[in-house]
Amino acid sequence: MPTSPRRRTTRSLLALLAAIALLAGACGNEDDEAGDTVVDDTTADEAGDTADETSFEPGTLASGATIERFDADGVIVHTYTNTEAGFGNTTTVIESDTAVVLVDAHFGAEPAAEFRALAESLGKPIDRLLITHEHPDHIGGIEPVFSDVESASSAGVVEAVAAAGTTITSVIEPGETEIDGVTYRIDVFADAEADEQIVITLPDHGVMLIGDLVYNDYHVVMSPTFDNWLSILDTLKATEGLELVIPGHGPPGGPEIIDEGIDYLTTARTAFADSADVESFNAAMIDAYPDHLGANLLEFGRLYGG
């Protein structure tokens, strides 16, 4: 049976992420101060032992990850943002009265275990783990750390993740669902940064988990579907009562980070039209956004047949 485009995309991105991690690891620790990626060869048990000793007050952990906490009208939102070496992935714990819901699972066992320890430090059971999309830096922690937790995403994401060899245990349908007294709205979008992804909104609390449709202060894994992607962001920015937006990479912010994402994509669309190849495109984006982190993320894009 021919391999579908979605399977090829997921597998090729996984291979590229792994190659970058191995290359950085081969450089050893001498470049750590420059923020190079290192190989995450920590087992889940070892990572758990380290995480158990961590205090999860807001701030920067010994691992370099950053914890933030937000009171969203009775729901407490805890975010865990990894270092630049960990692609700046942001995962979230949504804490309600008697349970917590987690969003995304990191690339490696160590940050995933520390993220789980953050959730468990709250003393409430994990209701489920929601996965925004199929990219390896959002699902890599499922098998080593969250295999005992119910997980869910859209039907397309579940299929794509299964093709990559990982199991998401259930499909969550678009629309509204209630978890521990909190209304969650699930919207499904296709053909943007990922082939398919979900956006999770808490409409009564002004919170949106926008996944990789927006990166904050990070360069973006690009797709040539600029017009569709921009249309999605225009739709999402019109959400009423929005106060907290949590991106897939980089720190949380307000609704303004959607506008910043629109500006970035508009710049990228122009750079793509003006560039002959991926090298010149990447150089143009780095020149336009010199303070953004994660320039290596541009290498994972699907432009120019990538």
C-alpha cells in the first residue's frame, strides 16, 4: 500500500528531529552555553527520580524549563515551557476542581516526566491527555511516560500518530465537551503547520491552547499553505473574551500573540515568493526576526519540496 503524505511527513520530521538531536549530542557539552540540542537518553524512571525532587513554583527549574501559572476565572492553568534545546515546546496542565487535563507530551522522556511530575504535584487525578497534532515533539513522551493515561485527539491526528507507531487511545469529536465541570471546545483545522491539529478553547475562562498554529518568540516549522493558515488565525483571533493564548512553542501570552503570528506568516509568505531555495528563505526569516529563538526549526519546514 502506498504511504500517505501524512505518514511521510510525520516520519520524515521524526527522522530529522532525531538527526538534529544526535548531531548536537555528538558535539558534547562544550557547546551547552550556546543552547545546542543534546541527546535525551534519560530513561523514564531516571527522569521521574529527578522530577520528584523539583519544586514546581512558577519560575525556572533546574532543568532550564519554565513554569508559569494563571488563574483563569476558577480554573488554574499551569504551563511548562522547555528550553531552546528542547525546541521551546510548551505543554499545559488545566487544573479544575477535582481533576487535571494535560495538553501535549514533549519529544523526550525527561521533559515529559518532569511535566507529569508537575501535574501530579497538584494532588488531583489526570483525567486525560489531549494531543494537539502528530509532530514528534508533541507526542514523543506518550509511550515512555503517559502510556497509562487516557489520551485523545481528532480522528486525523489519531490516525497519523498510529502510522508513526504511537497510540492515542481515543478520538475526541469537534464541538463542546464537559470535563470536571469545565466546558472545552474542540476545533479541528487542516493544512497549516501540521496536516491536522486541534485547538482547545475554554470559552468560559478566556483560554485558548492554539498549538503550533502560533509560535511565540520562536521561528516556525513552515508549510507552504500560507493563505489557509492565515485564514485560520483570522478566525481564531475573532474569538470573544480571549485573555490567555498558549502556543505550541514559546511562552504563553495574550491575544496579541495571534497578531504576531499573522505578521510572521505574512513575512514568510513574501520571503517564500522572493526566495529561490530553502537556504535563502531561512536567511530572510532570520534577518527579519533576529531575536527569535529556534532558528533550527526552520530546517524542518515543508517548503521547496521538504
